Amino acid sequence: MPAIQSQVAEEVHPDVALVARAKLGDTAAFEQLVRQYERQIFRVAQHITQNREDAEDITQDAFFKAYEKLEQFQGNSKFSTWLVRIAVNESLMRLRKRKTSRTVSMDEDVQTEDGSIPRDFAEWRPNPEQLYGQSELGEILRKTIQGLPPGFRTVFTLRDVENLSTEETAEALGLSVPAVKSRLLRARLQLRERLSRYFRKKNGEAKP
Amino acid sequence: MTCTEFLSKLDDYFDGKVDADVLAEVQAHVKKCSHCEVVLDTTRKTISIYRENEVYEFPAELRERLHAAIMKKCSKAKV
């Protein structure tokens, strides 16, 4: 159906106009982009670095770099994906600086063959939200994701917390689609396994 | 479908991207494998609990401070 196809093709993301205006020096247009994405960029940075001060610095640096390099943004990807990519790179760089003893990259922590095989088959009953209060639940979620290797944490954050597609995640991380898929599976299963320690159906035993 | 094959389809299954025949195979597998049924359910909950709960707070005060700092920094940039 050609009519429908051309309609879809003409649908332009609202960011395109804002980016075009910002490129011409319209600060208000850039400020609107900042408003739209500052929460997301801060969240991504905090998930990866697990450190609030670092996340604040990275959010500032990512927008600053985006502003400086705006001319280089060709619009082949979404502006938000491009921005996330800058923030991810800044975050990983920050982690590398912090950890002197080992390097941090998207290539590490992969291929431990048994890493993705589920071992805990207990149901989660009652639902975690019924089992724990909001602040206790938040603490469990923070502690659990903190324990994931940075490469897995990053993929999980982009795909499942920020809801990026597999293709967008691959683009933001400079990885292939199969690489994203394999890391995502491992990340999800590892998180599931770790959360199960708190959420598994109890048989009269105490919470961990 | 084996348990390993089931795991490899999980991502596309959650995205609603599996073909009808694969979907039927996944559903049939889960029906007869209680382990994978639990893995499917708890993995789905893992995703939704992280998506629905703001793990890190972003209070208005922090947002305003950060926003002002970003705009101040950018105002000094050479574009």
C-alpha cells in the first residue's frame, strides 16, 4: 500500500526540528532538548557508574560534548541515541579511571558458559511489591544491579530500563546486534537469579 | 524445543517479534517444562520491576541545579 508507506516515511521525529534550530544557534531549542533528555542521561550514567557525583559530571559533560559536536550529528540515528552513546562512553571512561586494577570495556565479562544457565526455579510469591516496602525494594534493586559486570549492566539499562530497541542499543554501544542479544540474555538471567534470593517463595524461612 | 532453544528465543518473545510457529513452540515448551515457566515469569518480572521503579531518585532540586550547570557550561562553548 504505497499511500501508507509514504505517510510513514514522512513522519519526522520532533527532535529533528529542534536539532536543526540548535545548529543555527537557537539556544532555546537546545535547552528544550536538554530538558527532554537530562533525566534519561543522568539515569543511564548513574546505572553504569553507580555513583551520583560521577553521574552529575557525566550528564554535564555529555550535553556539553553534544552541543560542541552538534554539527557532526547527521541525523542518521535518533538524537537521543546519539546522546546516549556519548553518555555511555563518558561513563565507561569514568569507570576505567576509577578502577585502576582492571580495564572496563563492553568486551569484558562475556562468555562464561554457565553464566546464563538458570539454577533457581522458585516462583516469586507473593509479588515483590507486596513483600517489600518501596524504599526496601529500591535498596534491593540498586544492590542487585550493582553486582552485575559493567558490560551487562549497561546493556540491561539501555534495553530494559530505557526501553531502547536492540538496534538502538547496538548503535549506542558500538556492538553488533547478536552481541547485544547475548549480553542482554545473560544480564537478565543473572539479575533474575540474584533477585530470586530476595523474592523466591518462602517456606517459612527468614528473608535474607 | 529444548530449554536452551527456549532461552535463545526469550528476547524476541518479550518483544513480540517471534513468528507464529515459534510462538506456538515457546508456549508448548513452557506448558510442559515447569522450570522454563518459572524462568519466563520471573525474567518478565525482573524487567518490569526495573522499568517501573525509579531505582535512582532525580529530585527537582538536583534537576534544576544540573540543568543550570549544563546550560552555563554550554553558553561558554564555541560552536
